[in-house]
Amino acid sequence: MILKTLGLVEYESTLQAMRAFTEARTPSVAAVPDELWLCEHPSTYTQGLAGKADHVLSAGAIPVVQTNRGGQVTYHGPGQVVAYPLIDLQRLGIYVREYVFRLETAVLQTLDGFGVTGHRVAGAPGIYVRLDDPQSHAALTGPVDPLDPFRGLGKVAALGIKVSRHCAYHGVALNVAMDLQPFSGINPCGYAGLATVDLATLGVYTDWPTVAQRFGERLKAQLEG
């Protein structure tokens, strides 16, 4: 796997580059090595294929970009590590569910390295933390309140992918130290009132390069055959 750290790049040009890379991975072309792109974007709302317009509450001056990934609306901005694994799932020998599990595992491992315990929530891709005790290792238990399924939780990483001819792109975004206010302009990932947090909010004071390096290492370990 080839790891590329792109820095701050425009969302739309990065999306076009991902699509071009994936479309070029045809059976007639010799095996193209998988790549992992790490970057951050200027302030941008991105709307997934399942996205509903009414989940964008107040975009203001922030552009809303329609994409072909799964999921609904999310926000990208400076201070967020966005990872785009460009993976041939067939060559790796896994299916989409296993791929998503591995992406989430890499987030969990990265958070653990900073003393934060992440959690999965059934049916809601991404990683969440307990707002009252981000270091708690206690598993989420009890029946989920259908009226408030994320009570006491904050989302620290969002996930959305696209698979074309067994090749995956788009990826996962981990919040490090960012302006969280724009998340109030949307229903994050389609969930009204869902709290969004970053490592800084959780008391972890680090920088983008450090998190990008650790996250990249964990993703490579999960995704290399």
C-alpha cells in the first residue's frame, strides 16, 4: 500500500482524483497498488447518496457538495484527519461489512493510543465516545432509547464509502482539533441533535500530523493483505 499525505486540499478535486484512480483499476490494467490518502479539507458539507436536503439546516457560506458515497450529510474542515483508502477488496479477500469493521477498528486503535475509548453503535457507522467519561472501557449496554439513541454519546469519527467493481474509495474522518460550530448547521449523518466532538474537546491536546501518522499506521495494518 502506498501512503500519501496530501495536506490541506479542496474536497471536489480530491473526489475527482479518487474516482479517476478507481475507474482506472480495470481488469485489463496490471494490478495497481492500493493507496491511502491522508488529508484535510477547507470547510465543506458533503451529502451522501441517501442524503435528504432537510438535514442541511443552515449551510450559510459553507458549500454543500453532492457525492456518490453512502450515508447522509457530514462536515469536513481544518483540524480533521480525513483518510481515503483506495482498496481493491477482491484482492484483499474481504467484503464490505468486513471492510467497514476494519476501518472502525483502526479508529478505535488510534483513539486508544490517546487514552480515549471509542464505541460502535449498531446501525450507525462511525465511532462514538461517552461524553461523561471518554476513558471508560465499559461497554454500551441496555436497550437503546428510540427517541434518543445517542444519549450521552458524541461522534468523533464519521464513515462513508463507495464500492465500484470491488474497489472502495471515500473513507473515514477523525476529528482532531477543529471548529465544531458548523456541525450545528446540519443533522450530522442524518441524526437530529447528534453531538459531535473532537480530541481537543475530550481533553487530548495533540496536532494533526501526529494523529495522521498514527491513524495512517493503524489503517495500513488493517488493510494490507
